[in-house]
Amino acid sequence: MTDKAGFGCFMRIGGKHKNKKIVEVLFKQHYGELCNYAYAIVKDDSEAEDIVQQFFVDFIVYKRYKKVESSMEAYLFCSVKFAALKFLKQKIRKQHVLIDDYTNSLPADENKPGTINYKKALNQALNNLPPRCKEVFVMVHLQHLSYSEASDVLGVSINTVKTQLKRAISIIRGQVPYPFEPEFE
């Protein structure tokens, strides 16, 4: 079934059972592609599958197929994209910044001078960042999102992400000297 035929079937054929069959065909036809698309955004197989499955549940329950006015395939992919981005946004907001985990993952060699002070200074500098700088720093350096992915999640331009990241790094460098400088011990 082509995309236009799938869309046209919703328009021409009435009845619950026909619509469910068409949604079932759409599900079977696009499920794998949509999961791959969601995975490219969230980087987690099970979360990507959950996002796509939840999309199809909502698609049926709320009869969203009746609201599609253009390409069904484009609608499916756009909806999954926004659902995945919404998931990431919620995950980041729920997540208390993992700065303590990050600083605890630094080498814990207590014999090296300044290591403990360096961890404390780094942790304090990260916690003192302005909220947006902190979000961008965590996304790019701790969660390993690309600039493009971070900009999509935050709803800002890539240049804004770069600027915020540059500010964050500048602030951190200003507050945290190299860990083994003698005056820092």
C-alpha cells in the first residue's frame, strides 16, 4: 500500500474495523523504520520502541488518523520525531544533573597532589554554571549529544548551543585551575 493509498483509505472507507486494519497495516509497514528513526534521537532501543508503540496507541485511541491532511508517512515520522524529542526533554528535566557522578568518575588516586581539591572545585564550578550553560554542558559533554541533537532538545539554534557551551567552558576554566599546580594544593 502506498502512502497516498493508506491515507485515502481513511477518507473513503468508514467503520471502525476498516480503520483499525489500515492502522495495523501502517504499523507493520513503518514500525521498524520509525523505531530506527526514534533510536537515532534517543540512542536507546527499548525507549525508541516504547515511543513508537505509544505513538500508535495514541494514534488509534485519539483517532489522530482523522486529522492527517497531508502525507501519512510524513505525519508518522514527524510525530515520532517530536515524541522522541519530548522524551529527551523530559528525561533531562527529571534528571538531576549527574555532575557528582561525573566528578566521581575522575581517577581517584589520592596519592596525587590536589586530586580531592580538584574534584571539589570542578563539582562546585559545574554547579555554579548558569542554568542554560549547565544544561548544554551536560548534554554535550556528559550525555554525548551532538550540537544538533542538543539544539533540537532545547529548541534553540546550533549557534546558541555552541555559545552556551563556550561560556560554560570559559567559566569552568576560570574557576578550576589545572589539578596539579603547586599553589592549588
